[in-house]
Amino acid sequence: MIRRLLVVAFAAGAVACGGGEPAEEQVTTVPEGTVIVVAESLTATLPVAGTVVARRRAEVTTRMMARITSLPVELGARVTQGQVLVRLGADDIASNRAKAEAGVRAADAARDEAARHAARMDTLLALDVVAHVQRDGAHVQLTQAESQLALAMATLREVETAASYASIPAPFSGAIVARFADEGDMAAPGVPILVVEDLGPRDGLLAVPADLAARIEPGMRIRISGIGADPVSAPVRAIAAGADPMTRTVEVRVELPAHWHTGISVTALVPAGTFEGVAIPSGAVIRRGQLTGVRVVTPHGVAIRWVRLGRTLADGGRIHVLSGIAPGDRIVL
């Protein structure tokens, strides 16, 4: 007899939890803090995927072909602006500098000699000792010597500029987030050696459909959730002036905390219009397994009523209720 009663009780519980709406669970004590549910205009949201990116990101490359002689920074290292990150072999640059300096000295001496010769020709012409053509030839030689000196100095500056490429500094303070080479490797123009990102606030890079982007304004707050981080209400920092013709989406950037890792995926709840409905505070929701409910005040006390929930609203603190409660119900917070 006892076994039969247990089977009946189990079947009744299965019916209550399985088919149709779950039965209300009675609670005798009425807690403090209640709120009356009202119908109101709610903001619908659409989830949009995005990525966390750094405000500033630089790929460290070289402008000359050379072997890497020093790469003192490791992956994850903090760096300061101006700190040397990469040194390249500069043996050929040193020899080119010596040649250029010798060329400048020779051109300078030739210019000085041409200047003295032109001055002598001017004096002799004044004494009517030489012809005008001789004086003019001396000045032509002076002009040529000055041009050779300017060319030699330009060559020296070019060599010095190339020498500056042998030492690559950090463009700004930040951290090394990628390293593609080691000491002894050959560096080539345009091929990244390191990647540096700043450590300031991050940007959430969102590709928002053009029709929804029209509802977004700078400063508006959008709820952002990411992997391994608590959801935040992020202000919109920038909106692209036009849409991508391929995807028909508009780039929207929101400001995220500095401790969020770059490269991770995020989900943004973008406002998508308004509708009439019922919403309750997130803290009022009771979860038991796959069931969700709220405590409702009844004439006989408090009952846990199981409800079907929709999405979290854009404000992040309330949830849309699809069914289970109606305007006028009093729920316990």
C-alpha cells in the first residue's frame, strides 16, 4: 500500500513538472520587499557579436633587410615608449657611413679650393689680367664643387637615416602581445617582428546592422558580455559614418575596461525598438534546475510561480517575462 502511494505521488510530481505549466509551490512566510508588476514599454534588443581590440596596436617592422642581433623583449613584457625593442646588424651601414664621411670631406675640400680659385679670378679680372671667360669658368667650377658637396652630404644623411633603422624603439608604452622572430633571424621590410598594444581602455568592435545603427548615438550605453568577465554597461565611443557595402553593417566602438583581454569575443545587446510587456528585476528570479520562477504574493501567503523568461533587457538589471505572471501580480524581491 505504501509503495502504491509513493508511485502515485511520484506520478503527480512528474505531471506537475513535465506536462503543461508547473504547479505553484506554496511558501507560508511572506518576506519583506515586494513590487507590483505593471505593463510598460520595454526596449527590445538584438544580440550582436563583436571583438575586444586595443585602442592602439602597432606592428613593429623594419625598413631594411638585415639580421636580428638583439631582441631583448619576451611575449607579454611591458615596454615604455622609446625603449629599444629590436637591434639589427649594421656592419654594412658602418662601412657606408665611413665612405659617405670621406666623400663629404673630399667634396668640402674641393669646394674650398674652387672658392679660392674663383676669388683669385675675380681679383685678376678687376686688374684686367684675365678674360671674362676665365673668370666665368672659375665660377662654374665653384658651382659644380658646391653641388658635389651637397650630394655628398645628402648621401651621408641617407646613411645616417638607414643607421637609425637598425635600432627600433617602442612607438608607445604597452605590452608585447605577439613575437614572430628570434635573434639570428633575417628581418625583411614589411614583415612584422613584434606586435605592441597599449594597456589603456579597450574597445569593443561591433558590426551593427545598418538599420539598428541608426538608433545608436555616441554616449549611449550598451550591455556587453564577454568570456571570463562580468557584463558591463559600456558607453558608445565612436560610430562609423558609413556602412560596409559587403556586409551592410556599421562599425560601432564601445569603451570596455582595460583588464579585458584583446581578441576575445563579446556579445552586445543592441536596442532594436520598443514593445509593451512585463519585466521583473533579475534578482527576483528563482532558478531550480531548468525551471525559473518568482515568488508571488497570494491571499494565502507566498507561492513560487514558474515563469518563462525572455531576454535580459538593455539596462541589464531586468528580464522580460513571456508568461507566468500578469500586470497587477505582486512579486517578492
